Amino acid sequence: MTIDEPGPTGGRPPAGAVLRPHAEQEYAGELARLAEHDDRPRPPGWRLSPWAVTLYLLGGGLPDGTVIGPKYVGPRRLVEVAVATLATDRALLLLGVPGTAKTWMSEHLAAAVSGDSTLLVQSTAGTSEEAVRYGWNYARLLAEGPSEKALVEGPLMRAMRTGSVARIEELTRMPSDVQDTLITVLSEKTLPVPELGTEVQARKGFTVIATANDRDRGVNELSSALRRRFNTVVLPLPASAEDEVEIVARRVGEIGAALELPEGPAGLEEIRRVVTVFRELRSGVTGDGRTKLKSPSGTLGTAEAISVVTSGLALAAHFGDGVLRAADVAGGIVGAVVQDPVSDRVVWQEYLETVVRDRPEWLDFYRACREVS
Ligand SMILES: Nc1ncnc2c1ncn2[C@@H]1O[C@H](COP(=O)(O)OP(=O)(O)O)[C@@H](O)[C@H]1O
Ligand SMILES: [Mg+2]
């Protein structure tokens, strides 16, 4: 079966068999309840009002008792600014260090606003203008010449035609001249197709959410002309260790359920420890402020903490007694910290021998780390 031929379920695998459902699939229930209760004005082309989109992102309760789980944990004002921007004619740029939920927030915003988070351009140094604008079905193009049928629309063009949110991941990784093709789209809301002598005019509801890493080195700066088309929202690292523990615990629970890992106790103590180690190493100082530390080269963000704990849960479930213990996370932590085998190892050894060893309640963790280091 080719991808064009819908099977019995419309070409899609049955629900529950998908490894990672899109946000609008996974949270279809919440989005439907929100739409039911949402009596505030919706901007043209929006599925929900800005109020309901914000509620979807930050979580809260509905009058009928439905509980909407928080997707993003962070300052309310940030989310409000992001949502308000989407209701204007300006595009939204989410900026931040790796693991601050830029991609995550852009997916959920697109799901809540347009009901579709899949109109996505993943930028790399090799991203071409075709990937951003449109391409051609070359067999058709050669046989019939340029025609509507031979044109293959990209995610951006589709978003314009349907009045939806287009997502551009890692905007600053695409070459500058390709970035420039976005300027017309964002300022004129039009994508010309000179080959056909036509253009696609964006329907109401069309907008762009781009993400960019503000720590990327050696990438293409955003031109000032393009930057002016965006409102920028900077996503911070989680403010407190407790916030970060909550984010990790919630996400690990969801991922564990999706992977159908045997259910075990949450292992909150272990999660707290992973978060503490990562926060101390990335901030360069221990939690009590007493000891200065060297920071390792790699990113020790929330996303890394989530993956260390998820792997630990799999170890505990399949090879341990189901309870997440120090030995299940030690390997993951060392792997995440020691990216450069020489310099990071020195940083790690110093942390292990001066900080970890001095915490009596961390003895099990110290031993487990010694074993894998
Ligand atoms: N403030 C936060 N609130 C909720 N989830 C978060 C937060 N920060 C990080 N995460 C989690 O971290 C993971 C990685 O985020 P991601 O969007 O890939 O980061 P980025 O694109 O900024 O590098 C996501 O699974 C998300 O659930
Ligand atoms: Mg990302």
C-alpha cells in the first residue's frame, strides 16, 4: 500500500498503536471539552478562544468538573503573550536554551489553535527553498508541464491555504537566503507561484510559530528584516527544583504509560536526585550555594532529565524489582554528563568525590555511580 492509498482506517494505524500520537490526537478529549465550554470570541480561523487555548496549555478546571492537565509549567504571562501574538498578524518566535519546551509548546499551541500540529518544517543547513515554499512532482511536470496538479505544496503553503498554524523548527539553522523567502510570506501573507502565474493568499487563521535555540553556535543569524516580523518569547529554564521535578514526573508518567512500561511507584526521590544533579551542574554551584562547580559541556536540561528517568524506569521494570533505584539512573546520569570523554569526566569525578560523597543520604547513589564511572 502506498501512502496515498487509504486503508481501512484511512491509511492511519489504529489509535493506541502509534508510538507518539500528535498533541491533537492525544488530547482530543480535552480539546473537545474545551470547545464545548468555550463561549468567548474566537479569532477568525481558530478552533478555540485565546482564553481556552491558554487554559489548555496551563491546565485548570472546567465548570463541569473536567480537569485539564497542564502541558506547560511556567509563567502564565509568557503563555498569554504567546497566544495573544498568534491572534495578531505577527508571527511567534520561541527562543530559549535546549530543553525549555519550545518544540513542545509550539506543538500544543498549533494543536489548540488549528487542531493540527503537523504542518511542520524541520530546518537544517540543508533546508531548501522548495521545502519551505513548494516543490514539483517531476514525473507530472515533465509529462504535462507546470500545472496545479504537478505542484507539491509544502507545510507552509498548506497552512496558508487552510488558515492554520505552520511550525518552523530551529529557524536559525536554515540558510539565510532560505530564511528570506519567509519575509514575503510573513509581511504580504502571500506566496507567489510564478511558474503558474498565480499566488496563494493566506486565509485568516494562518500564522507561523518558529523555534530557535539561543545557544546554537555557528548558525545563521536571523536577518533583522525577518526578525521584525516576529514577536519573540523567551522560554526560561524551570524556576525552581520543585517545578522541574513536577515537569519530569508528569512527563515520565505519560511516556511510561505510552510505552506500556509495567507500572511502578513514581520513584519521586530518584527523580528529585536526577533534577538536583542536573541543576547543580548546569548552574555551577551546589543547591546550598556553598560549593562552586565546573559545568560540563553538554546540555543538562529538563528533556535530558526526562530521558534519564524514563530509561531508569525501563531498567527497573524489566531487570529490577520495578522500583526506581539509584542504580537505575546512575548510568543515565553519567552518560548525560560525560559527553566529552576527557574534560567532562574530570568535571564529573570532581562532583562525585566532593559533593555526592559528602551527602550521607546519597550513599547508594555514590556507590552506583562509582560502579559505572
Ligand atoms: N516548563 C516546562 N513545562 C512542561 N514541560 C517541559 C517544560 N520544560 C521542559 N519540558 C519538557 O521537556 C521536554 C523537551 O522539550 P522540547 O520542547 O523538546 O525542548 P526544546 O525544543 O526547547 O529544546 C518536553 O517533553 C517537555 O515536556
Ligand atoms: Mg526543540
